[in-house]
Amino acid sequence: MKIMIVGRGGREHAIAWKLAQSPIQPQLFLAPGNDGMLNLPNTVRVPLEETDTQGLLDFARSNGIDLTVVGPEAALMVGIANAFQEAGLAIFAPTKEAALIEGSKQFAKELMDQYDIPTAKFRTFEEYEPTKAYLDEIGAPIVVKYDGLAAGKGVVVAMTHEEADNALRDMLLDNRFGQGKVVMEEFLQGPEFSLFAMVNGEQVVPIGVAQDHKRAHDGDQGPNTGGMGAYTPVPFIPQEQVDWAVEHIMKPTAKALAQEGRPFCGILYGGLMLTADGPKVIEFNARFGDPETEVVLARLKSDLLQMILDILDHKPVTVQYNDQAYLGVVMAANGYPGSYPKNLPLGNLDAISNLLLHMGTKRDNGQWLSNGGRVLCVIGQGGTLAEAQRDAYNGVARISAEGLFFRKDIGWQAI
Ligand code: AMP
Ligand code: GLY
């Protein structure tokens, strides 16, 4: 079986690592992948960009690709699933209409409102003056969100009126992310967790819960990033709350999208908060999260490839987990998420026994170099989260990588 994986980061490395273990023994085409992924058996890189839909489609057709799995949202938003479906090719990814659940905060909020899916109260605005008037009326704390893709920087949790007003000026007067709308949201409190479900139409299969660490520095300080580490399971989110979220959030959302004529196929990622009133949606993503995928797939015992084939066929999907805990630490280039240098030498990568997922690396003349902001994700494993944490940091300590930094407190909420 020939499988194409679209994307090039740690998430895609984890997907490839997991698919490579399938008894089906697929051949993996990585578009474009990264050099670290070539350690896996039966892999070949395809030099195509994630958003080159036509190029990817042509490649899939002429090489007899049986199934395509997509990582990054950018590929979804330009309609990779639409193009493959129209061509009659199997793809595990939502159409751009379904992926709007991630692409537009306003769309997501209105859908949740209409279908009674628990989330923070909100109002959408386009102009500065009425937004400011609303802010004056409601006051802080309040959450200001730019409606569109803003690389994780479009959300300001404003604890003061002044912070909120600055964010509004930034987004609506200075058009920092382009001309767009702003969603003003009720401030919620509670621990956050990411719930992943495989979805095809109204079929919803939860595959794991993880907690991300979005801030760059220890103690959840510093700027928002794509994620500096993750772990699974999440002990302070009781299983009955997860089950509740599947029944009252994930399933109704899949059903709502289907009813709206935007049936979802792929990974629906609920970014949820366990509030005093139960789980509520902070945001949805239409794809695997990064770095949560790295730990969620490590914990998955079942054959991911068989699971994807089954859900695409609307068959029941079997999900089994290992009884181990997994914790991933991201090593990033100094300066990330701002500007950062590339080509930093990385040593001892082969010396550690941890699962090592490459987020942004390349191989040059026999030497590993950094090639992105987030560079490596080192996975630890153990009977408890504390053991998994120790295992991960033992691995991190053995990697020689001057110019990289990492958080030293991944898992602090659980351990
Ligand atoms: P988002 O990009 O929507 O996931 O938001 C980024 C982060 O902002 C989340 O992970 C939360 O920590 C925080 N956040 C977003 N919305 C809210 C809210 N309504 N109340 C409190 N915190 C929020
Ligand atoms: N780790 C958060 C995300 O993938 O959006």
C-alpha cells in the first residue's frame, strides 16, 4: 500500500512513525517530509510543498498513491481534500468547507451557538468603535481573538481593560494580521486539554487526550508558541468528563457540520477547558495538533493505518492504548517564536534511546542541523508521568545543541 503524508514537522514524523509500524507495511511518500523521517523503513521524500495541491494530486495519480494523510492546516484551507475527493482519490482530511471550523473563529462560534455546543459567550465585530463600546460595557477580563489564521498570535487574554483596548487597536485599527474581524469572548477558567477524535461524517472515534504547553517559557510565561511540550494521559481530566465531551461536544459538532452540508472527515481536535460548568470549547482545529500528536500516537496501541482505512469505510474502529504515560519536550531555536537562526549543529541524536521526532532539522554532509523554530521533540515514556518526564529530560540532556532552548517544566500541572 502506498501512502502519502503531507507535511514536514514533528507531527508528520509521528504519523509516519506510527503508520510505518502497521502490519500492512505501507510504503510512505513524504511530501515534503524531513530528513529525520528517512530513518523509518520504506520511506521516500517527494519535493512538493504542502499547499501545491495540483502537484500533490498529479503525483498521487501518477504514482498510484492509495491513501493520503494530511498534517498542516494550510493544505486543508487551500482545498487539498476537495481536489483529491473530486479526483476519486482516498484522503484522510477535511474539505476546506469543513476545515472552516478551524479557519474561521466566527464560523466556529456561530455553529456552536446554533447547535448548543458549550463554549464561551461571544460577539463578533468588524469596526473598532463598536468593539470598544462593547469592551467598555463588559469590562476585563475578556478575550480578544482575531478571526483568521494568525500563527497562534491572534488571541489576547486581556486581564485589564487597557490590554484589551491595545489588542483591539492592533487588530482593527492597525490591521496587524490583515483586514479582518474580531471575536470578543467571555473569559473562562480551568485546566485546558486537547481531545482528538477521528471523524467521518457523523462517526466520531476519540483517540486520545493530551495537554499542550503553549507559552514559550517555564511557568507558562512568555509568548504563545505552536506548543513547547505535551503529555498523555492527563490525570486531572476524569474519564467521565472526556466521555461527556465526546457526547456533548465532539459528536454534536460532527453532526452539525454534516447538517450544514460540510461533512467532516479527518481529525477533529477539540481545544477544551474543564470549567466549573463542565468542558467547554476554546477552539477547534481540523487536524492533528503538534506536539500533542507525538505523544497521543506513541500511546496508541492500535494500528493507525487500519483505523484510518476503517473510518474511511464507515466501519467500526478499534482503539487500544498502551498502559504507559508519554511526555514530549520540544527543543526550539533561541528566539522562537520570534526570529531565530537556522543551521545550528545538533549532536548525539543517534545516542539517545528515546523516540526522537524531528520538527525542523536537515542533514548536511553527515551533520544534523536545525531548520526551523521548533527543532526536535524528545519523547519520554514510563509507568507514570513522572517517569516519562524523567526519561524525556534524560534524552534532552544528552543531545548537544547549543542555541536551542526547552521548557524544564513540561507536565507540571500533572506531576
Ligand atoms: P486559541 O488560539 O483560541 O486556542 O486561544 C489560545 C489560548 O488563549 C488558549 O489556549 C487559552 O489558554 C486562551 N483562551 C482562549 N479563549 C479563552 C477564553 N474564552 N477564556 C480564557 N482563556 C482563553
Ligand atoms: N499544539 C497546538 C496546535 O497544534 O495547534
